[in-house]
Amino acid sequence: MARAWLWWAVLGVACGGGASQERAASPHAGGHVRLLGEEECDALGAWIVGACRDRGNDRSSRNDGWCSDVMARTIPTDRSWVVECTRRVTSADEACFRGTEVVGTLIECDAAATKP
């Protein structure tokens, strides 16, 4: 029961629920929150690109710009999004991203992952 509460607390922090120091305090493989590896970031980038492509009529300049940026930075000749992901995106952030296919919410997850 305590583990379930801890998971939801970590997920809430990762999705912008506050206390960014808690998220940053334990980004290591031995804890519940750790930085993602290159393969995980590659897969997460593919998830985001898929969500961006499948959003139907949900068009806005903000969403289009963000999606275009991620798409351009996850191609074989430009892996900069993947490299940046390995430096800042934690397993809890990944849960935030994978919990939605709504681009606006994905942008919020990205903003939460980049908070110091």
C-alpha cells in the first residue's frame, strides 16, 4: 500500500505537481526515479511523434511547433532530442508522457521534465 502511494506521489511531482527537488534528488538506477537511457529515450521520442501524427484536427501553432521540433530532433541525422532526453527525462517523466496522447498534455509533461 505504501509503494502505491509513493508511486502516485512521484508521478504527481513529475507531471508538474510541485517539489521538483524531490524528482531531481534521486535520478539514479537504484531508486524509483532514474534518468532514461538512450534506447528508452528513442522509444519515448517515437511515442511522442506517433501522438503528434495521430492527433486529427487538434491543430494549433503551439502544438504544431512543439511537434515539429520533436520530429526534427528524433531523425537519424539529428538525435539531439534523444541526447537531451538522456540528460533530463526520468522514469517518472516517462510515465507522464506515456499517460497521454494529447499534445497539449505532452507539452506540459515536457515542461515539467525541464524544470530545474
